[in-house]
Amino acid sequence: MKSARLLWTLPLLTVPEISQAQQMANTVYNIQASGSYWAITTGPDGAVWFPEPSDKIGRITTAGVITSYSILNAGDGGPSGIAAGPDGALWVHLAAQ
Amino acid sequence: MGANGVLYGATAYGGSSGAGTVFELLPPAAGGTWSAVLLYTFTGRRWSCTLATSGYRKRRDSLRDYSGGGSAGAGTVFTLTPGQDGIWTKTALYDFAKTGDRKIPDSPLVLRSNAIYGTAATGTGAHNAGGSIFVLRKTAGGAWTETVLHDFAGAAGPSGSLVIEKGGAIYGATTSGPGPTGSGMVYKIALQ
């Protein structure tokens, strides 16, 4: 088990479209669906962050803008967990490969 | 994570009765090692706990948590509160029913405006295996009631904690889904 500290100097990569997945009494929007998603958290910037299946970290703003960041190197392991630390950084759990 | 870098966790097994424990890990002084302190030992059913961290950051004297178990064996939400003698006491807030309720709460809880948000492993009817999102609210009489915000279709498997936006929208993640690829998703729910 490893962890990685996510820095804030990351480039904008993709901006996928939000689509509606299903509707009951409340409206549910499928923001992204390309594998298994294990965790989600609020970042110190107020955006929502989540590990992506393809060794990336995703970020969505309250306005619905989605960005994917490639932060990992080959062999680092897949990101599976994420949490905001008291140091103002995001910490990412990397599952063993 | 609590104040001063203290970490809180739970085990599904272990303790004197083998039913699981809640513990804290105290950070070391410079160059030292972390030390574990046992806070609570479950008895009876095996308890699979997930700690609710958001509330604990604001209120140091109470540790909210939930697990499988409860009076119906369908899961429960409870608080752990330390006494002056250092002994922690468990108080049940809500026991999930075997019928009617969404059962087996399995995500960290999120506390907002005196409401408790979480996900459960079951939905209802055709969506029984898909999981659900629930909120517990306290009534004027002091009892807590469950409201289902969403039942997932298929085997969605909600995972991890929910994020509650200031405007009230809920974000979450699932490990799988009902589509042909079975893909999970990151979702947003706009409450009506």
C-alpha cells in the first residue's frame, strides 16, 4: 500500500459531457462511467475529486467542468482512494499492481 | 482523522469477543512511533464499521459510526461517546429494519444540518441489489427516520463516502453499474 500527495500544478486534459443516467424522485446525473470508482472527496479548492480507473485523478467543479489529471508513473499502482489532508493537499491511495 | 492528527479506525474482527473494535492511533513525537488505543469492543454480532469523520472533526466528544448489526441485523447507526472515566458508550440512533428499509449501510456517514447521509448495499424491489442512498433525520420526538434519496438500478455498488455540496447536491461513486459494460460511475444527485 502506498500513498501519493497530489500537487496543484496539473494541466487540463479532458472535459467530458455530463449525461443523465436515471431519474426517480431526485435527478441523478452520470458524470463519468468508464470503470470502477471507489472514492470521492471534496478538495481544499471546493471541487470534487475522485480516482479514475485509468491511473488518473478526476476533478469536477460545482459548474460541472470535469478535468482528468495524469499524475502517476508506470508501476505506481492504481489510484483507489482519496482524502483531503489537514495540510491542504489531497492524498491518494494507490492499490498494488 | 480527528484533531491534532489523531486517526480513528475500526476493525470487523478482533477484540475480546471477536466482534470488532474501534480504535485511535496517536501520532508520534518526532522520530517516534504511532500508538494504538482501544476505544470500544463490540460484542454479539460481528460489526463491520465505517467511521464518520466529518462530524467528529467538529465535535470532539462524540464519534459517530455505523455497521452491520442492530436489533434486526440489517445495520445500525450509532454514536460512541467517551465518559469522564475514559470509557466509551455506544448509543443507537437508528436500527435498519429487515423489511421496508434500505439495509446494510456500508459507507462513511456524512453529517450535514442535523441530518446523516450514507449509502446502503441494498435498494428495493427490482433495484434490490443496486444499493441506495439514504438520509436519516431526527424528528421532533427525538427518533430518527430514514428517507431514501435514490435506489440504484442493477448492481451499482455505491462505494466510499458521499460529498454534500453547499447547495445541497450529492456526489458519489459506484464500482459497477447496470449497463452492458457494467461500468461504475461518478454521479451527482440534484435533490428535488
